[in-house]
Amino acid sequence: MGSVNVANPKLDTTVRVIDEFYGFQVDADANEYDAVNSFFRASFNNKSAADSFTSALFRIADETKTPVLALLDQIRDQDQIQLTATMSYYLNGLRSYTTLLGINQPVVPNFYTARNVRS
């Protein structure tokens, strides 16, 4: 019996990961998008970072079934470090548990467990 999760051997794994990451689509109200994007543009000097954080907040709102403006109200009074930590917390809940965002010190795995993991 075949599996639904069989990877396409003709696609490189890097391409597949990027396609899945950037393939996220959501129907957003223009006013909500402008409010979120303008908040992040005021918080960051880099337009690319503001656009990435905007997209990430809409993804978090979609995955958690929380209105995006409610999430925006939660992070509105935070500085850049707190904002990055909060976004990392939410995104780590949505991502694979093998990669963590915003972690400076890598967690050292148990030796006996780590030796059984094949890469």
C-alpha cells in the first residue's frame, strides 16, 4: 500500500521545503494587512524584515485561529527583542520540533538517544 506522504524523488528536498514555506496563502483584509505591516515597518528599519514578520503573523493567526489584530494588540507595546522572542515562541509551535528559532544555546541531546538518530 502506498503512502500519501511519499516525497517526489524528482524534487530536491531544499526546493520542497522552500515551496512549502513560501506556498502559504491566506485571504487577508487589506486594512488588517496595512495595520500589521505598518506596525512592523515602524518597529524595524528593514522593509524585508517587516514583510517577513507580517507574513509570519498572518500565518500564526491562521494556524491558531486567532484574529490577526488580536495578536497585534498583544505585541504592540513590545520592543524589538521582546517582539522577536514572542514571534519565535509562536513560530516554534508551528514548525518542526527539530529546528528552533531564537535559540542561542543549542540543546545538547542525551548521548544514548542521539547515537540512535540517523541523519
